[in-house]
Amino acid sequence: MSVILECRSLTKKYGSTTALSDLNLSLERGRIVGLLGPNGSGKTTLIKLINGLLVPSSGTIKINGFEPGVESKKIVSYLPEKTYLPDWMKVSDAINFFKDFFADFDEKKAYEMLDHLHLDSSKRLKALSKGTKEKVQLILVMSRKADLYCLDEPIGGVDPAARDYILNTIITNYNENACVIISTHLIADIENVLDEVIFIKEGYLQLHASVDEIREKEGKSIDSLFREVFRC
Amino acid sequence: MQWELNTDKPVYLQLVEQIQAGIISGIYKPGDKLPSVRDLAIKATVSPNTMQRAMTELERDGLVYANRTSGRFITSDEELIGKLRKQYITQVIQEFLDKMDLLGVNLEETISYINMISDNNKK
């Protein structure tokens, strides 16, 4: 199995605050990885570093051997925490937008998934409910044939049925050659889907292990272990 | 088939047990073709890697076999299924008896309870 993401001594400071501290991490293709930690632990900072939206204070980050930039962005599909698509866009506009930007975007696949949701693509994003808008964004991101998917809180604020839809969309669309990183603090909802978990605490990497390994060794769920590690 | 996953046991082991239960109860019949790993993973909402591991485990025990071109099948070896059934029943009852033992209920009392409850269920 080949490495898709490699972080070495990765550090990010905002002024005097250290958001990520000397992070060493290596992720392989074909895995679904949970990036877990309480609010403010550095999850989003790491994802933004991977996507080149932030620059490391020190250390390196490589995606398939490339530093974040044009080459890495071709193979990383990113679902940010907050939407960046303007409200006035129709769903079909958003699809065209993605088609223009990304060579690996599969338009047919996107429309198939929208059809499956009985979603009319001539609707404006502004007219969609919060849950539906999140589903549309996920469909866009998962319709790319990327090597690394970074999903920042994809299941925050949606109902349990929508959550199942989102998880199924992820399982259906990821391929053996790709790695999926899912950042969340809603662990119980997704832990059965994950192959590996990463715990980040106050900017430090606390744990990186396989889910079944943890359950075998500790005899408890990732959720219980999380509550233990991060007890306030 | 409904998948019921709890959270403190390795997921692949739970998948193995549930497919075993499916074979014993006849949801999966001898020689049946299984859906693809990805379809099974989607139904159970688990990672395809975990479902793959469960399949490897079942293949190792001979309960499932893979045909290179046409997919995965449930074994047609009825003797093996009979053995699995015996094993499974033994395990469930052993766990139950251990629990009763922990509660300080002896075998005689346990059996009288089983008779009473099953009589009530018939009514």
C-alpha cells in the first residue's frame, strides 16, 4: 500500500497560539480515516494545511509527494466546514463550476446521485434546506475521482437519516486507491465506518491506530476511549 | 438481512457472527451467491475494508468461498453448516449459563424457569 499523505514535524502557529505541534503522520491509500478531537484541537487547521489554505510555520506536508499547490489540488477533494458556493447558484451551476475546475469531476455520476435524491438541479441553492445543501456539496466532492478526500464535519447538523445517506455516499464512491479523511466530533455515529482513527488533543497527535485494533485491545468503543482521553 | 452492530467488539468479528447467524437460520442458503463486498458494506454501513476482512475470515473457515470470476458463495457443505450450528448454539447457551451462574441461579432452577417461560410463550 502506498502513502498518500505524509506530515513531518508539522507545526502551525497563529501568533503566540500553537494550533498544531510537531505532527508526524503518514496515511495510506484505501483507508477511511477519522480525524477526531474536541473543538479547537487542530482538526480544521490540519485539513486547511493539506489543502494549501494555510502555510505551515515549520515542518513539511506532502500529498503523493507534492507540497500543497497546483499538483496536490488536482488530486485532493475538499469538503470545507462551511459552504463557499454562492446562494444564487442553481445546483446545475454548481455542477458546471466543478466541471470547469476539476478534470477528475464525473458530471454523469453527480447527476445520477442528484436523481437518486429526486433533486431538481434547476433549483437555486438558496431554496434548499440545510440538510439538502450539505448533501449537494458532498455529492459534488464525492463525484471527483480524487486520491485524497478531506471531509470537514460532513455530518454536523444533519438528521440521522441524512447522516446515513452521507455515510453511504462516502462508502459507495470512494475507491481502493483513495484515502478518505473525515473530521468530526460525532464519533459514535461514524465509528463503524472507519478503518483508522487519529486523535488530536491541543495540537498534539495523541493516537493513530486501527479501529478494530483499539476495540480488541481496549475492549471498548472509540467513543468511550475518546471520552476517556479527552475528559474535561 | 438486518445488521445490528454494537460498539465495543471489533466490527469485523460482529460481521462474521452475523453472517454465520444468517447461514444457520437459512437467510443465506447453501450455495447462495453473496452480494459484492461494497454492497454488503453499504447495507451494514461499515468500511469495505472491514467487510473484506470478515469475508477473508469466513473463507478461512470454509463457510464462504470465492470464485475468481463469478463472486462469493455460501458453502454447499451441509456437514460444515451443521457443525457451525452446533458450535453457535453451544456458545449462546454457554454464555447464558455463565450469566445465570453469576447471578447464583443453579441449573435446576434455570431449567424450571425455561420451562415456565416457554409454557407462557405458547399460551
